[in-house]
Amino acid sequence: MTNSIQLSPFISGAGDAAAYIGWSPVRLIVTGRNEAGRPNVVRLRSQSLTRAGVQIEFKNAATGIPADEILLDLGEEGSAACFISGKFQADKPLNGASADGKDVAIHAAWADNPSVDAGAMGFMVRVRRDAESLNAKARNDFTSALAELNGYGRGIYVTDFVGMHVAGASESQHGDAHFLPWHRLYLLDLERQLQRINPAVTLPYWRFDVPAPSLFSEDFLGATESIPPDSAFTPGTSDKRARLSSSNDLSSWKIGNVNGIPRAAFFDTKTQAAPGLPAAPGRRAFQLRNEADTLALGGENNEFGALRQGFSGMEGTPHGAAHVSFNGYVNFVPVAPQDPLFFLLHCNVDRLWAMWQFLFDRDVAAERTTYPYQNKLEIGFNSPPSQVGVEVAFQRSGGISESVQVPTLFTGVFPDESRLVDALQWPWDDTWSKPYNLRPPGTRSRGFTESATGKPITERMPSITDALDAFGYHDVTNYLGFAYDDVPFDHERSVG
Amino acid sequence: MKVSEYRQNMRDKVAKAAREIDADTQSALDTAGDRAEVGNLIAIINDNGASALKKGAAIDALNTISNFSPLLRARMPEIVNALRGHMDSGEQDLRERALGTLTAMKDEVAQERLVAEIVADKPEAEKLLPTAKSIAMLGRDEKSLPLAVLRQVISNPPDDACLIEALRHLPSEPEAFGALRAVMENDDAPLEARAMIPEMACEMDAPAFVSAARDLLKSKGAEHELAPFLAKGVAGANSAEAAEEVRAAKAEISALAEAAPEAFKSAAAALLANEDPPSDP
């Protein structure tokens, strides 16, 4: 057909492989030439391919409110760009996101002949979904891709993704404000690997504050036995294992030489939410914060905060509390990713952050309310001396020994710059981890996974900044290529 | 509903949130950021006058905050020393907590003690920890579990739990194939143990495994509880030496699948889907 219309999402020449979008606007390049003498104007509209009613919206510029269809003048060049996004529909299943693959198409017709398609492309409104809402195909796609990355204990899941979340790198990832952005990047790196195997896959999230019977079943992440709430807490181990059906690809899960997933729950996974670590004789409870309480952590001014104050306080609970709701790998940071449940738990942690950002407009990288460490001074003065200081001992009168922590700024030692807003992050930055000076494991050094459907990371070394405007409010090209089913994009406040 | 309305609804819910957290949880959060409080927990573990219950609770508290406290690393030598002091505690719960935490930290002293206990010639009840627990704890650091120790447990397991744990941690060394085959063929061994073996055995010696799997399928049929796992194991056999055996096994599995239970059919379908497409005549 000589007057056909071509559609290229994200970049010119991109094909079907890039036809995966979320709620954020992404560029769609439209090329074609109408018959001689006819206006070179294209009409774009979307059509749901299933009864789920998934829709795509259109707008001329990155800003502004989208519409259900658009007229686009390709001009003499025969090419123009518009912006498309998945339409958030709170009354539809998954809020209007796709269930398990491409289920919505963009149809392109010449405006003077709107009843005849001159081009079309199938799309998936691909977002991270609640694990409980996944249908069987989506669930199997996920477990199958995960098992392939696991490579029977020798794959990149083990060499790289287990290998980077270890004791020797704990301070590069935990204990302060960098915890959330670092883990956002970590999840995305893994998700992009999964999408290389199957582009319809996203990380599901485990809503740990409500029951998740489907997730904890033999066909998904494994039926998980309950243990009495007053059982001993055993870090990184359990004498019970998640039970997986023989048809579940995760049934051959292995880390190095070790088979299976040790995991037992301090709660009934079929009927209860994760409680945190329950009280026991002599032991105090460590309870899990629910979603609303977590989103309220920023206080009156909705501050991100540092050192587990403000919203960053969610590192303690619900994050830490969700981990210790179990015995097994998942309750102990240096080995937690050996249980794939880790990534679904952290996906929910990241979703809560995304929701908080959405509710309170916390995505301007240069604002302290979005991320606290804007310069070295702020790290030096705001962090506890034990993290960035040196201990100086002295004797008080009467021979009493005491010591004080002196901030490193006053002792000539640099503060931990890896927490700065623009700092490149280990291990992708090809440096050494903190505190134990590990080299990047596997292929992660300068190796953040590339994607056709999200921001290309400069030199494949992401920084904290990359994680802050993940949904592209301030520049559409910042969109990292992921979204959550219940965190829409607010087009009314998109500014670039 | 417009996105702005959706957002306002969410914000309204957040505005009503309780914000306060229970006192015990708040106390743990405070401890995570307080050097003196961390020091107090260590002092309790070291305190000869404190009860085992109190010491165990202090260990649990340290383990809980270890997932987010930046203060523990600097105190790690003190924590390790305090825990080592309870490796031989007469209180089993305290001993288990101490050894469990130390081995999670890959502490070599605790690792060596547990390996010695596994191979010690004494009844299970007299060991520091049940052998299955010792293996599970040591398994967090593969290097700490010698192959010879695992093979010893597999050939003479004190109980089913030990057999399962030893198999879980067994490296894919060809010399262990014989022991694995013996367990795989033993219907008295727990299914959880036998189900692990096909894929492990296939990694060790694919031709020998496929041959053994064919024998088992012939003698026990597709209804046998291990049959789906055998089919899955055959699916993983992709070495050139096993090619002939695999072709024969696939034909047999395909024939068995017709009237087989669903689990076997599903495993067979996955196996047959991996087959090379037939070449054009």
C-alpha cells in the first residue's frame, strides 16, 4: 500500500518490540504520505482487542490532557510526533491496564478517509500488577521467565542479582535515604532482564498488608507453611520449604548448589496479612505498618526525610517488618534475594513510594522534599556520626572514659557521597561497594540492562536522580518504562 | 473517575491514617538508630545474670533491626563475640539462636562447630542442634559444607528431614550419582527428597539419569508420584551423549502421557514442546 502509515513508539524506526507503554506519555512517531493532492493529516484512535476495554490516549504535546483520538498533520515532511499513554480507568479491571499481553491497537487512518485503516499497531498497557490479580498466563509467564534467569542456580539471577545484594554491599543499599532509589533501580534492572525473555512480563507486587492466597500457592511463589507466632526467629533459614507444584517452573529453583526455597510464615498466608515479627515470651513485636499509615509517614509537609525519618522511615516498617514476617532466606538481607519473594515484597515497597510521589508531587530531583541529600554538607550534618564520622575517645574528670562521634566534615574524611542525589550507584558504577569493597558481581559493572521501552541509562550507570522522576513528569524521556496498576499518571500536572 | 478525583480520594484516606505505631515497634525503630540502645542489647547477651529468654529476645531484636539499621556493622565484632559465648549454652533455644545468627554471618568458628557436630558419632538428641538444622544453617555459605559430609548423611540419614536437607545442598558432582539414584528408586524415601533428584542427577550424569528414568517409568508407570518429576528431569537432559537415550525416553513419555494424570501430562507437554521441529522431507 503506497499511502500506508507507520507507527514508531519511543524512537523513529522502533517496531513492535517497543509497543509496550504504561500510564506515562511516550512519544509516538507517525510517518506516511497520503495520495497526491490530499491532506497529509492522520487520525489516530485506539481499539480494545478484548472485552477488558483497554484504551490508549493521545495528545499533541508532552503536557496537557490527552484525548481518545487525535488528528496529526504530518506536513510536507510526512512525519510528526504525538504522545500516547495507557488510559487509566478506575472502573475497569486492573484500572485499564493489559492483563497479559498486547490487547489494544492504535489504528491510523487518513483524516479524509477515516473509515479505512492505513496503519495499525498492537500495544500492551504494561504495568506492574498486584500478584493477586494476575491471571494464569501472566503468572506462568512471570515464573517461567524468572526460572530462566535463575538458570538452575547458575544464571544471571544468581551471579548478578543475588550477588549484588549481599552483606558486603549493605551500606551501598540500606540504612538511609538512598534505600528507596537504589532498590527502584535494582528492581528495574531485573525486570528489564525478564522482559528480554518475555516482553509482556512485569514484576508483580505483593501487597503485604492484605492476604495474598494466590501468591502463596503451589502454582505461584509457593505454598508457605505457617509456624506458631512464638516460634524462634531464624535469620536466613527455615526447616520448612515453600511447596511448588511439579508444573511450576520455580519447582527447580536453585541457588548455586542449593535446591528449593526455605520459607515458613509467622501468619496464615491464605487468610492473613503479614504481621511483622509477632510478640513471643520475652520478645517484643515488630509490626507491619499498613498502606495508609505508610503513606502518611512524611508528616504534615510530606517530607521524604533521611535516616528513616519522614517517608524514608518506611525502611523500618513496613519494609523491614514484611521481611521478618517469615523464617527463611527472605528475613535476612544478605541472602534475602535467594527467595524470589524478595522481589515481589520490594516491588510493593517501591509501589508505596510511587504512590506517595503521586499523591504529594514528590518527583523534583532538586527539592529536598523529594530527596534530602542535595549536597555533601547535608550528608555531613544530617547523617548520624556513626555513619559518616569518626569516634574520638577522651577522659572526663574522675577517670571516666567517654567517646563522641565527630562528623567527618570536621576530620577531613569525605562523607559518603554515594548518597548524593546525582551519585552514580554501585554496582553499575564500576566502583567498590560499602562497607566491604566488593567489585561489581557478574555483568553489572556498567551493565544496567538496556530497554527499548524506557529511559536509556547513560553509560548504563544509573544515578539516584534517574530513580526520582521515574514516570517522566518533568521530562517525558525520564520515564523508566514501568508503572503500577493503581498509581496513575496525572496529566494535569505534567510539565515537560 | 478522573485522576484528580482518584488522587483526592487517596489523600483523604491518608489524612485519616493513624500515624502512631505501637510502642514495641517504635522502640525497635528507635533502637535501630541509637548506638546506646544497640549497646544495651549486646550487653544483655553478654550478661551472665540475664535469663536465656531475655538473651534470646535481644538476639531476635538485633536480627530484626539488622535489615535496616546502619549501626550494627561497627559493633559486629562485639556481637559475634557475645553470640559465640552461647554456642554451647545448655538452653537449646538460646544455643539455636546464637548458632543460627552466627552462621548467617558466615562465622567460621560456628561453621566448624556445626560441621563437627554433624559427623560426630553420637545420638541426635545429644548434638548441639539436630543435623537437619545444622545443614540448613551451614547451607547459607556453600563453602562451609564439605561434599563428603553431605554424602555421609545421604547414605545414612538419621531421619527424613536430614536426608532432605542434605540432598538440597548436594553439589552436582558425578561421583554422587549412585547415592542419588538409590534414593530416587527408594519409594520409602520422602517424595520431597526424591522429587529433587531427577534434575540434580541429570546435571551430574545425563545419560545415566535418562536410562534410570526410563527404567523407573517402565516399572512404575505414569501414575507414580515421581513420574512427572522424571519427565521434567528428562526435559533438562540436553547433552550430546544423552541424545539417543533422550529420544527414546521422549517417545516412551509421549506414549505414557495419553492416559496419564494431569501432572504427568503437563510435564510431558513441556518436554515435548522442547523438541526440535521435524525437518522437511
